Amino acid sequence: MNKFFPLNLPQANLRIKEKDNDYYIFDIIRRKWLVLSPEEWVRQNFLHFLINHKGYLQTYIGVESGLKYNALQKRVDIVIYNKYKNPILLVECKAPQVNITQNVFDQVSRYNKKLNATFLCVSNGIQHYCWTFNAQQNEFVFLNDIPMFQEIAI
């Protein structure tokens, strides 16, 4: 698998290096070099998309934030917080070759039972889905686009 798989995201200015026949990518949130896996490729491109094209502030972003679910330790790929440190958007990233299935939607929904973010998103870098829950009508509402930070940062 080509680690630099073309994605359905704007081109990002990513820092990549090769060392000992492995590629590494710099995570601007955690400020460290990570092994460049296909999922990490999507996560880093999606982070740059949120920051550079949707106005999300780095100080309000958590990456691979841990949570306990049914006594198991899990990690949420990307969590966006508001100024009150409440989660407002959860993003689950998959490798480009992973299809976005009901299992992926269920995974991020399970995580959200603990975090209660208003918006949820899944992406494999090719397909992106974002939705919210309309409590008045008791239904999920899929959005046409990922919202801008100022639209959801209440």
C-alpha cells in the first residue's frame, strides 16, 4: 500500500521523514514524530483540513484521547473541545482502504456515549460523513459538509 495514498482532502503541508526504511510524519497536535501508517496519513491530513480550512484551533484539539468503555481502554482519533473543555466533535479516522460501514458509525457512537459531543464524523480520507442528533425529532441528521469551528464552538 502506498503510504501517500491520494485523499479527498485539500493538500496539506505535512512534515514527513524517512529513517531506517520507515516513514514518519510529524503530528502538529502532539508535537512528535509518528510512524506513518495509512490511518495516521488520514488522521494527519484530516487535522490539517480542520485547522487550515475549517478554522479549528489547535489548542482545542485532542488526538488519540483515551476513554474507558465497558472496562476497556479505547482511543478517540480526534476530539474537538469548546472553550469550556466540553467535547463538541468526535472524528474517527480509518485507513483509505477501509470501507466506512455501519460498524464504523457504531464505533464512534459508542465513544460518544461517554463524551456526549454534539457532532460526530468518520473519514477514511476518501469519504467523510458528519452528523448530529436532533433530540426533538429523535433522529440523526447527516450534514452536507464538516461544519466550521465558529459554527459549532458554543
